[in-house]
Amino acid sequence: MELSQYGELFLSESREHVSAINDLLLKLEAAPASREPVEGVFRSVHTIKGMSATMGYTRVADLAHQMEELLERLRKGKGAVDGALTDLLFESADALEQSIEIAVEEVESEGPEISELLARLRAAAEDTAESDTGGVEMRLRVVVSPGSALPAVRAFMTIRAAREIGAVSEIDPPEEALLTSAFAGTLHFQLRTERAPAEVEAALRAVGEIDEVEIGAGGAEDVARGVEGSGVAGPTGSARARNIRVDLRRLDALMNQIGELVIIRGRLQRLAELRDAPELEETVDRAARLISELQDEIMQARMVPVGQVFDRFPRLVRDAARTLDKQVDLLIEGKEIEFDRSMLDEIGDPIVHLLRNSLDHGIESPRERRAAGKPPGGMLRLTAARERSQVVIRVEDDGRGIQRERIVERAVAQGLVARDSMTALGDEEIFQLLTRPGFSTAREVTDVSGRGVGLDVVATRVRALGGILEIASRAGEGTSFTLRLPLTLAIVRALLVKLGTETYALPMAHVSETVEITAEEIRSVKGCSVAVLRDEVVPLLSLSSLLRCGADDPARRLRTAVVLERGEHRMGVEVDELVGQQEIVVKSFDATAETLQFFSGATILSDGRPALILDVGSLLAQGSAAEAVAA
Amino acid sequence: MAQTVLICDDAIFMRTMIGDILTQAGFQIVGEAETGLQAVDKYRALKPDLVTMDIVMPDMGGIDAVREIVKEHPDAKVLMCSAMGQQALVIEAIQAGARDFVVKPFQPSRVLEAVQRVLG
């Protein structure tokens, strides 16, 4: 079917619209009389209907159509939006999302049973036909006094006052703009209300510092026009930057290639130095600068605002809070902070776990909170901020906090630490015990947070990204989890080798080959071991003697060696075992050259254990020294 | 009988200024608070007719204090006091439940107008 090439595009567009629908439904739930969310959801559902019908995804199209019917009635002001209706819309949005994902997988026959949902949507639409909300459409023009110190706040308060007496829409300048940019002083909006114009004027003037309130008639036609005309616009409808869609895999491939280029740049520079050819050095320097710039540009292209991931949380928190019968306010700050795309993909799940954790074990039920003298609604705050070269993401709640004693008891019971030494440990260290595998102190694993993603997995993920997880808490007051993450990653392909029980990583760029040598093929020349590989004599050093750990087993017949190469220098490094190749994230560490001579960094392997990265340069230097002796 | 006021600001200077403006207009200052926490406690104890609340204070800021107070006492009448240029914070304060705002430096007439609007 030739339409299949549009499958990806349909999927990404639909997902954006579904995300917009969720956002708008949350807004509608918070302010049921408002019109804009209804308009927005209607537009998105309408667009999805069109796209899915074109693709032949009839199930999606049917559901979208039924939702559209209901929304059409609500748009026209027939029927009030209440809790039951928003629940139905949320449920429909979920079903829509599921049907879309399934349709694209081309297993439509296995979709969720939606005939019951369709019937309910039809019934809701018919109900609205009966209750026609009355009221008159008015066009409002409000001028804030130029003497006001904060006119934008007065505009905001005006909209709020209008919402108390009717349904507000077509706000110009848009509400979001009031928060961030300068407000010229004149506000326009549409109001549908049953109050008389005189009452409306009085209500708006009561906001204070209002000079003029002008009320005009009508405006419904503009609304209809607005819908048709914006069929092509994106789900948010706001000014769009000039962007193109790029497949994420392309950016990943670019990332890998630039990683390789960076390593080759080092080689080129070294080679140029050795040749002692100034022209060559100059050219190589210029190339090196270009490669650095290219690296920066590619890193930038991969940066994405965290808001993209944070956007799905309000809905998540709302649903979880309802399941647990708790009240909670989710505050999100720092949505515009940018982060590397692949890191963003990685932190999404850990943050979800931390949010669920707070909801489940942190924030108490309204009854418990009142008994503790706290307001019945809990506060959950998610913030992202830039601190020099780190991104700091924090999840905090004002719940019951972490009980140090329970952790101590559990740790002692598990035999992790002796009780006496516990008193010497600070709170932070005690809390970190929670990140040990299998340590959960939760009495029961609930629906909400018991998915098998424990705090230990969160901690491992954060470490694997080169970051730190900090835990702070005050019993009875609340808890905060802070993730400190580096801005960017360096991803390198490495060969993992084993020496005894330790695993080390060797950047693949300098690995020429791996060989197995029999004891007979190893010669000794002036006290140094060499191996004969094909026609070449290569110094052979054992990693265990270089690192001074582990033991060499002379009885071993078959030995494994990794041949390193840089320019003309080749050497073999004998190890116990080859583990395999892996892409690793390089994290540099603070260590003086003398103490960790042969290492250039560290990484966390996929099993969560740390591994040191061997510095090929210093190993080769040893090889050269040996060569010189043997020569 | 004079209406009662609770003044919340971490600077004695500001508390005195607002206090003077309101006293001269016939209000009775029944309490002062220096931090958001104190503001919440004192509101509970005094249940004043009006509260003036500074936005930036140590130990729980003004916005959080407004939120707490309004959660417990939905009829609370809070007037937010802000420095110049804190537009977004004032909007947050209104969303949290403050009824109106004034901007420092205070002009007595503006303050009293705002107080009248808050008291309704």
C-alpha cells in the first residue's frame, strides 16, 4: 500500500496532537467554563480524523469522529462541562492514542474494544443537545490604566474575573504572552455570559486600575472561521520557528561519527608533530578546529527543551493522584532548559518513578495531612535548572519525609552495616542506602509505583549518564530527589576486557586486532616479552603487570592479547579475557597523573558496575620503552 | 469597630510604613510577621480582616504562605506587596489566592484603593 510511507509522519503528527489534547483537557478540567481548550481539542481531534481516514485507519477515524461530534456540541455552548464529561474525554483520548499506535503497527483487528466507548460518547453528545446553555456572546475591549505599575497582572486578573461570570475565549494578546512579554495596555476577548452588560462592566472594573470597558455584540462567526482557517496550523497554533523534522537515528549516527573524528583528530595531530612539517601541522590544526566546531554544532542540534518530556507528567500525576485518592498540586519550573536528546530519553522513566514514589509513599492522604496540621492538598514540585555545566533536575514533595530509623533497621536486618557504625553516618549517606538493589522499605508494592523500577535503577541510570542522585529529607516535612547530570555525553565504542574480576574499557579507535597466542609464540628478547604476529615482532606487555594487580599464570598455554596501534607504534596487551564491544559514555574524573597513570576516564557498564577506561597513549608509551630496550 | 490587619514583611521599615498608612486610615494592626511560616501561624491565631503579604521572605515565601492560608481559610483577604518588575510572581500570587496587589514604593492613595477592593 503506497500510503505506508506516510505511516511515520502520521504517527509523529498524531502523537503531537494527542499530547496537545491531554494538555488542553487538563486545562479544561481546571476551568470547565473556558472555551479555548474545547476549541483546541476539537481542532486536534478533527485533524486526527482527517489523517487517519486518509490512511485507512477506520477504527481511529470512527473514534475521532464520535469525539468530534461531542466536542462540536460543547463548542457551540450546548452542554456544560462537568467532571463526568472530562473523565469521558480523558478516557477517549487514551483510547484514541492506543488505537493510533495499534493502527500503525497494522494489527487493527487486535485493538481495544471501543464500541462501548463509542456508545457513551454518542449518548453524551445527545445529552448536550437538550441542555442549551443560554447567554449572550459579547466582544470585550478592556484598557488598563497607563499608571498601573503592573498592567499585565491587571489584564490577567481581568480574564480571571471574566471567567467567574462566563466562558472566555479569543483572548488577545494570548494569556501565555501576558506572563512573559510586555503588555501594551489593551485587552480583547470574547465572553459568553448570562449577565447583563452593566454587571459585566462592574465585575471587570472591580479588578482595579481599569480605565475603559467596552462591550460589543457577537463574534460567533469569527470563531467558526478560526477553526476552518487553522486546519493547517500545528497543534499549538502559535508562531512556529523554521524547523525541519530529523530522524533521531540520523543525529545518533552523526554523534558516533563525530566521536570517531575526534579521536582521529588526536592521531593526526600527533602524527603531524612527529613529522616536523609545519605546513602539515598548520593544516591539521585548521582541520582540528573545524572538527571541534562541527562537534559543537552537532551537540547543539541534539539539544532539546526538557519540557518535551515534562509535558506528559501533569496528566500522569493527575491520574495517579486520583487512583490513590490524594490531592496534589504539580508545579513544573524550567521547562525551557535544554538537554541532549538521548539523555532526555533516558531520564524520562527515572523521573516518572520519582514522581510516583512521592505520590505513593511521600504525600499523605488528605485526612493524614489535616491531622498533621498540613493543608489537605500535597505539593509536588519538578524543577529543571542550569548550573554551570550541569543540568539539575529536582523532584520534591511536602509529604511525610523519609524515616531514618526505618532505613537503619532494615540495613541492620539485611546485614549491610553494624548498628553502632550507623550513628556515625550522616542523613545523606543513610538515605543513599535506599538506592541499593532490593532495599525498598515500602510496606507493599502498590499499583502505582511497583513496576519494578526501584530507586536502585534510578540511581544506576543517573550514574550511567555520568550524573549523581542526591536525596534529602526532613521527617514529617518532605523529601527531595536531586539529579545532577552533565549537559552532554561523549559516547565511544570500546572493547571490554577482563583482568581477574575487573573489567576495563579500551577505546576501539586504537584497537587494531585481538589475537590468541600460544605460549610458544612468545619470545623473550633482552628480558622483554615479544610476540611474533605474522611477520612482525610486537612487544607484548601484560596488563596485570602494568597495573600491578592480578597475577600472571605462567602455566597458561593460550593467551589473549589486544593489539593496540597508533601510527607506527604497535604493541600487544595481554589480558585474561575479552568481554565484548560496547558503546560507553565517557566520564572524566579528577585524579592526578601519578596515581592513575594508565586511565583516561571511567564509565558505567550496562550491568551497572563501574569500569575504568584505559589510556592507550600511556600504554603505548610503555610499549615503546620496551621496544627501545629490546632493540 | 475598626477592621484588623496582619502585616507580613521581613523588613521592619516596610512593616512600619504600611502600618502607618493603614493606621491613619482607621485600621487596627493586630499582628506582624517576618516570614511566611509566621504569617500562616499568626493568621490562624488572629483571623484578621485583612493581610498584607510581601512576596520575598525567608522560611517560606509570600506566595507559598498565601497558598497555605487560603487553603485553610478560603475567605482570607490577602493584599500582595511586590517590588518593581515582579510581574510573573504577582500573577503566581493571584493564582495562589491573593485578591489584589500593590507595588513598592507605596503611595498611600494606591494602597488604600487596593485595600478597599480587597475588602470588597
